[in-house]
Amino acid sequence: MVRMSLLWLVLISLFLVSCKKDKLAYTYSPTPYNLEIPEGFPQMPMNPDNPITKEGVELGKKLYYDVRLSDGGPQAGNSCATCHIQSKSFADNSPGVSVLPHVNLGWGTKHWLWNGSKQGTLEDIMMFEVEEFFQVDVSRLKEDTSYKRMFYEAFGTEEITSKEVAYALAQFVRTLISGNSKYDKYKRGEINLTESEKRGMAIFFSERGDCFHCHVPPLFTDFDMHNIGLDSMPSDPEDWGLFAVTGDSADIGKFRTPTLRNVAVTGPYMHDGRFKTLDEVIDFYSEGVKNSPTLDPIMNHNGGIHLNLTPQEKEDLKAFLLTLTDESFLNDPKHRPQAN
Amino acid sequence: MRIMKNLLLTLVLLMFFGSCKKNQTDFKGQGSIALKVRYAIDGEGLQMGQLKYVNEAGNVYSVTRLQYYISHIALFDREYGWTLIDTFYLFDADKYPIQRVVIGNVPLRYYDSIKFYIGLPPSLNHHDSLPNTIEHQEMIWPEMMGGGFHFLKLEGKFKETDTSSTISGYAMHLGTNVALVTVSLPAQIDLTEQLLVEVSLEMNVNEWFRNPHTYNLAEKSYIMGDTLRMQIIARNGQDVFTVVSVN
């Protein structure tokens, strides 16, 4: 009898302690997240309205991989990670799908999406993803008690709104930094490049290839809009680019510059995925650029719009582009939810 | 009595001139000069992207990008000579059709001319010299082409003549120390009476193609890496600015 009473006492005590623990877990004391900015990268613009914290990043990561984000919406069954796959540099290689990789977006301050239809901060674009793209039904998230806890720990509120969802996603996306490729190691003096890679780098960073003006290192994008000559007079509205947004004929065919970081794994290429391989992309720049009144001025080099690269130059340029693959980023467990 | 009067008058005059000299030479504190820059083509306000401007060679052209540095600003006054305000600013005509920057720590003097570089002085023209921001990264001049930063990016579309049907692109990019542009302008800047004087400048884009060398875009529309042509454009650039007003 005494034993039974003791057992009950222990059980009740344990229950009370666990209750107390649950309550403690709801404390709001966010820990600043220490972003590791690779050497030579510019300062990352931060949003003072959304300071990055460990709790916010963890919450953002959970949301990023959670298909409930799209419950009841036009993207039902999908999460961000459905089309932004880590091993593909947070892009997607599915046929007919061409998404801009979620890499180094923390530096983005200009245009968003292929046709530049969104502008503003990372928080602004994430707000678009939450409210317009996924049309997140936050009531679905509220059903998950762990979310209640995580939102409280990240933002000091159990009241989940689109804003908190977008801000948490923005915090997680800010941590998706790729800056440890072979090229980066070469820049840091840790390793050397092959002769072919060096020749390719010379093409990239000189008037021969003139890639650097738009694919500005170290981010390898200028986040800007350019017409690179994919079509002379695009008839399909999907190919109109910024023109479809602004209605200004000067914007016909302008698309946002994608980063070349991890470009080896982000195919298919261009806004419509028309090029399946890097070889096709290089062939395009070499011989396939089409002239038009809105072709970017920088595409006119040495009196022509084609680079006319030799087979060796093409090989070298590709060899250089492959040095931008950052395996440590593509496999980093901290960007996956199971690595909590 | 008359001697006393004369002595008194002399004393007063001496005190007056003494005080004048003191005002001019005893500079307490510092002021600021605001540089306000706008853009035009021979007097007509620049409209970005409009293929309608005609340069000296008869090319019909537009401007789609106009970015440049102004640096190494120096002011001249007759007593002290040149005063260097060692600073730099990045200008972007597309982003800011009228851009105003305020140069601080300027000694309170009466200046009668101003000069500056379009570009960056050699001491700043290397990759780690400017703050590591996206804006400056986008102006970097690749190491393998000499390193440093673009001094100028002037880009747009053009037709060789008004009757030409072919529209091409042009990119007048200046960089490396050989293409540094020195601009020198007369300007009566009185910083003895007020602590902030605004100097309004206008860049006439046509001057990049006019004086002393008439530049035909059809002959070479992309000059990055072409030292000779960069120097031609740099020389023309000495006259692109005029002082519109000083207030």
C-alpha cells in the first residue's frame, strides 16, 4: 500500500515537473544567430524589423520543409523544399521546372523572381510566397502544438500570422549561404586551379567572355534584369520577362540574373529551362544570342553579339563554372530539418 | 585735436582691417558642401532608355546605365591654395536622376574653384580599398584586366545615323589608372558666410563623345580593355560637368 502511494507520488511529481518544463519552453529569449559570412563576401543587408535568431531560423527551417504550408492552397501538397532541393542548390531539375536557387538570397535587394515581378527585401518576397504563392492557412499551423511553442520562442507570440511565417522563412533563407567552392578555396589561397579552369576563369573575367558584368563575384549575380538575347521577338508571354510586369517595351525579354553558384547542379537553365546542360548554355552565348532592340548593351562585345568561342575555350569556361560547386553547402546537414 | 582725430581714425581703420583679416584667416570650425548632380543632353534633361539623343558623330543613342565615382575633391582658395577632401561617392543616374551628396569637414574659406576625379585615385583603386558592399562589388574591374573599380559605366543603345535601321548596344566603361578623368570647374563657394553651400552640377552626356575627340560609337562600341579608346573617352570626360548654381 505504501509502495503504491509512493509510486503515485512519484508519478504526480513527474507530471508536475513536466508541466513546469512545458511552461519554461515557452519563454521568449531569442538567441542571436551568428551568420558565417564567407571571406570576401559583401556585408549582408539585414532587416532591423526581423533580427535573425536561432529560434527564428529553426522555425523557418521547419516551415520550409512542411507541406502543411500549402494546405488548401493552389500549391497543395508542396513545401518550399519540394522545388528547392538542397542537393540541387535549393533549385530543381525536374523536367519543365526552372526555379531560381535559394542561395545567397540574403544579399538580394533588387528584383525577385525570374520576371522581376517582386521588389523589396527578403521579407517582402517571403510575404509574397506565404500570402500569394502558397496562400498559407495559418490555422493549419496552429493545430501543431510544437509550432505554438516555436513561434513563441522566435517572436514572443503564440498568435501566428502570415508575417511571422514569412519572417521565419526569411531568417532561414538568410542562412543558405554558399561560399566554399573550389573557386573560393582558390581565392583564399588554399588550393590551385587546373590550367583549364584558369583559362576558363580568364575568359569569364575578361572581355573575351564578359560574364562578370552580370554574374558579379563573389555572389555571381547582380540581382538585376537583363535581356541576354534568348529570343528576338518573344510571342509567348512567359518569355516577355519584365515587360509582362511593367508593360514598358524597353523591358521585353529582361529576366533576373541567376547566381552561378553551384550552377553545375541547378539545370535546366534559363527562365523556361530551355537549356538542359551547361554545354548548351555556353553554345548559346557563343553562337546563339539573338539581337533585338532590348538586348542588353553589354551583350555587344567587339563588334558582335556572339562570343564565337573555340571548342577549347568552351571546355575551359565550363571547367571554370564547375569550380563554383560547393559540396559542403549542398550536403550541409544544418540546412535539413532532421539536423535539429 | 586734428592729430588726435587722425590717430583715432587710423586706429579704427586698423582695427577694421585687422578684424577682416582675422575673419579670413582664423578658421574656426568646418562647413559642408553639398554636391547636387543632374543629367542632360545639350540642355535637355536626360530620360533614361530613350533612343533619341544625337551625339557629335551623328549617332542616335540612348542611355540605359550611367554609374561613376566622384572622388578626390579639392577646393581652391587664393590664400591657402588647394584643400583636398579625400572622399569618394558612387553616383547612379538611373537610381537617382538628381543625386545629392554632402561633403563634410570643409574648412571655412572662400573658394573659387573645385576639382575632382571621375573615378578613383590610385590609392583607392584596388579591391580592398572601398567598403565591401554590393554596390561597390558591382563596380569591380577584374584583376586580370588590371584590377580596381570601374570609374564609369555608360551604356545604352545606338543607331549609327538617324536613318540606320540597326540598333546596337554600346558600353563605355572606364577603369584602371590610365583612364582617370580630372574635372576642374570655376565656382564661387563662400563658406565664410554659411556652413553649408550647395553646388549644383550638370553632366552633359554628349560631352563624353564630343570634345576634343569626336567619338563614333559605330567604330567601337565596347571599350573595356582598350586603353587607347578609354583614354579618348577619359579626355572627353574632362568637360562633361558644368556648374549650374552655387547657393
